[in-house]
Amino acid sequence: MARPFRFWVKKRRNRQTGSPQLAALSQSVFFGALFVVGIAFLIAVIIFQFLPEWQVISKYERTTCEVVDKRLDADPADASRHRPAVQIEYEVDDHRYRIWTYDARYHRGRGFDSGTESQQQVLDEFVVGGNYACWYDPLHPDQAVLIYGFHWYTWVLLLLPLPFIVIGGSGAGYIGITWGKSAERRAVLVQRASHLELFEPSNDYKDDEYPAVPKATDLTNSPGVRLKYRLPIERSPMWRMIIAGVVFLVVMTITVLFVNMAVQTHVANDPDWLLTVFAGSWLIVSAATLVYFLRQVVANTRAGMTIVEIEDHPLYPGGEYELFVSQTGRLRLRWVEMSLCCEEIATFKQGTNTRTTRKRVYWEQLLRQEDVQVRQNVPLEAELKLGIPAEAMHSFKTMHNEVHWQLVVHGKPKGMPAFKRQFPIHIYPTPRERVVL
Amino acid sequence: MIQPRVVVHLDNTRREYEPGDTLTGEYRIDVVNRWDIRAMEVSVLWYTEGKGDEDLQVHYFYRLSADDGDYINPFRPGRFSTRLPNSPLSYEGVIVKIRWCARVRLFLPQGKDVVDEAYFRVGQIPAARAVLPRTDS
């Protein structure tokens, strides 16, 4: 029986209802159009902006002219747009020329702009009867300009079409390369490209010893004091404090502005009560962010560093490992615990957003102590055994999916917010007989 | 016109393997005219399923194409064989699942294709289940 068509389910693989060919065609039209627009715009800029100015630089010769007259020319197509026009007189090979000109675009009937005042300012720079440098075309001496060199916006205009060309070209190129190719063949192309094996014919695709398992090297580059390795912390708690500090500063700046405006209305005996209430609400928000920031400062300064060391890495299912944990600082903890945790992490696109979902699939408490006093220079230290479950899934990481193992130190100081520090570990598949492909 | 068909079989009927095991199998193509097959791809691969976007990686791949002068004989069963890697193991997670399969894809005229897959497991990782976050006090 045919399955009813549902809009709200994720449509992948055999649930896809669209035509891949039509999708690829639409994408190629989109990227192709971007590329064509970019190229057309670039050609137009080169022809109408770059080349005239370049010709002046490369071909024209310098001489001196006298300004005879000046005016603002109106655009015949749009009377609100103008351009400066200067009548000059100059001599080339004993022949005197009197022409109207300004820059390289003038003789092509362009150069009009809507800013009349700025055009007038340009015109004011020239004084009738004054002598100025000008550049004339040796092949056509009746053509001369008063402006030599490139306008700054010529370079901007040349750069503008580049994003269109790069995005359109690379998008169209990617579709061209993958057109008519299966998902498997595309994956092989990507894998080979990432291993720079484009020219190496291979059937049994050569990959790492443990494909899709994170490398252990990033966790073993820091030696420990008690045990072999000191595990790096996943995300420094200082970041939360720094972000809280930045948020507080931004909110405080806005609050000061509004409070100042509100106070001024009161000083001027014309109180704006709506503004006053608004400024008051900002004061409450800034007070809340200040409290949060100060709590983070206290939590980070009093709850010092957390150090976790391990005797070996990577870890294997069924293995048992020595673990050492140390919590420095100067605080009284209502409780502190250490746990082994495994999370599945999935990243997916929802519309134009990229979202990440986590789901905890394993949790085991390794240590819990209650009512602990941590003193300066007398850290809380514990040695314990870490047992990896025999049937544990190994660590796994690809672009959108991950199986993430970590050790979590979680503590609740008295009168302060709880802190949580995570230390990633990598679990490899059980070493049966390592396959080297 | 009878639509060409392809069927993939694995020699190990239990379809359970360990890393390092050699996976062998064969495919049979059911077609009237051999010129109906423009190209054929045989791959052993894994992909992810679940909440995240799909990731796919090919472990073994070969392609025969009539346009490239390859001879495709659809009237004789074809065989494939590869040694499975150390990872990833098959996994039935809560929001992340890893599936292995052998896939044969036939490319027909006018851009059409037919495909068959034979699923198998690598390793013996039991299915995961969600663990509720503990409420700390």
C-alpha cells in the first residue's frame, strides 16, 4: 500500500520525494546565473570604467591647458543627474584645441551623478583663466582629460563581481563534477580528494587505521605529573566569565545612555516618564547581568583549576585505567562528583539553520564526595579506577554525527553556582587484530 | 519493456562480521539486453541514520562503464570481496545509527538507475538507550 505523503518528516534516502535530477538542474541554473551575472558585471566594469582610465594612463600625454569656461551638464536621460564640464584650451603641434572635457568617461557620454553639490564642488576646484595640467590622446589630439589615474571606486567595482564569479563558478563546477554520479562515487571522490589520492587507482579504499574514530594524538600531547597524560579540558570555564563580562559591558553602556537621557529630561523640568520607566528596566537588566558576571568571577577564582590525569590513552572497551583528579581553589563544596559519560551528538539542517542535538546514552558515577573543604595549597585529590564497559561503542566522529565520551567533573560550591568541567576521552574498538589496509 | 534488476547476496548468511573479517558476496543481474546496462558500481560502505544529516563513507568501490570501454557481462554473476576495517562498528544508537551495506547500482539509459543493497553488521555493539540526565542536588 502506498505510504501517505507527509510534509513534516525528514525525507532522506528512499523517503525522498523530489527528483534529484531536477534539484541538480535547478542548482546549476542558480549557480550558472550567478556566474553569468558576475562575468557580465565584470566585463561591463572593464569596458566602461577600467579601460577608459587605463587608456589615459598608458597612452595620453601631458600638457598644460587654460580653463576657459565651466558648467554643470545635465544628463539628457535624467535631468536630476549632473556632471562637471570644463572648457579648456591647449596646444599640440602648433595647433590650438578648445574642447569641453573632464575625465575619461566624459567623451563617452557618461560620468553623470545624482549628487549635484559634490559635482559643483569638483567644478569649484577649477578657476576660469587658470592653467592646469591636462592629458591628450596623441592619435586624436582633440580628446583630452583633466583627471589622470584611476578613481578609487574603479577597484571597488572590479572586486564587486568576484563573489558572484567564485560562488557561481565553484557551485556550477561542483554540480558539473558530481552530475549523474551516485552518492557512493561522490563519496569516493571526496575521500580521495581529502587524502590527495586523486591519481591513485584504488579499489580497496585506503583510509586511516581507525576510520571515523577521532585521533588520540590531540589528547596525549600533555604529560601528567602523577599519571602519563593530563587530559585537556573541553571548554575553558573562563569563556563563560568573559562572555558574561562582555554582555554586562554592552548592557551597561546602553543603560548609561538611556539613564542619561532620562535624567536630562528631569533636569530640564520636562520629565519623560516613558523614557524614565524604560531606563529603569535597563537598570534592572544591567544589575542582573552584573550579578551573573560577579558570580562567574567568584566561581572561577574560588573554584580553581580542575586537573584530570590518566595512565593511558586511547582507551579500549573492557579496559581498566588509573585516574587522578585534582580540584584546586579555596571553597567549601556541598558536593563534588566525577562521572563517565557518553553522548550522541547529531547536527542537522532545519531550513537555513544548523542545529545540534545531544542525547546522553551512558552515565556512570566514578566518585562523589559531600561537604568537602578545599583550601589554598591543599587541593582536593583523588585516585580512582576508570572501567570502560566491555560493550561500549567506540568514539565516532563525522561531519554531522558523533559518539562522544568524556569525563565530567561536577561540583556545587556553597553560595555559588555549580561548575561543570568536561574532559574528552577517545575509546577505540576492541583490539582484536588490527587491520592495516 | 522489462526493467533490469540486480540482487546482492552475501556469502555469510548470518550477515555478522568482525573488524578484519573478509566480506564476500555476489550480485546477479536480470536483464534481457546487455546494452541496457551503461555502467555498474559495486560498493561496500557505511552511512549514518538518525537525527543528524547523513554521513557516508565508502570502504570498497569499483565501477565498470560501457562508455569507458569496460565489458559488463550481465549474464554471469559477479563477485566482490574486501577485508573490513577496524571501524566504525555497526551501532544502533538513539539519535545516531551506523549501518553497513554492500550496494550494487546499475546505470540504465536515460539517466535511470536500479540499486540493491545487502545489509550486514560489523561488531557486536548492543543497542543504546537514552539515559536521563540526573538531577543534581
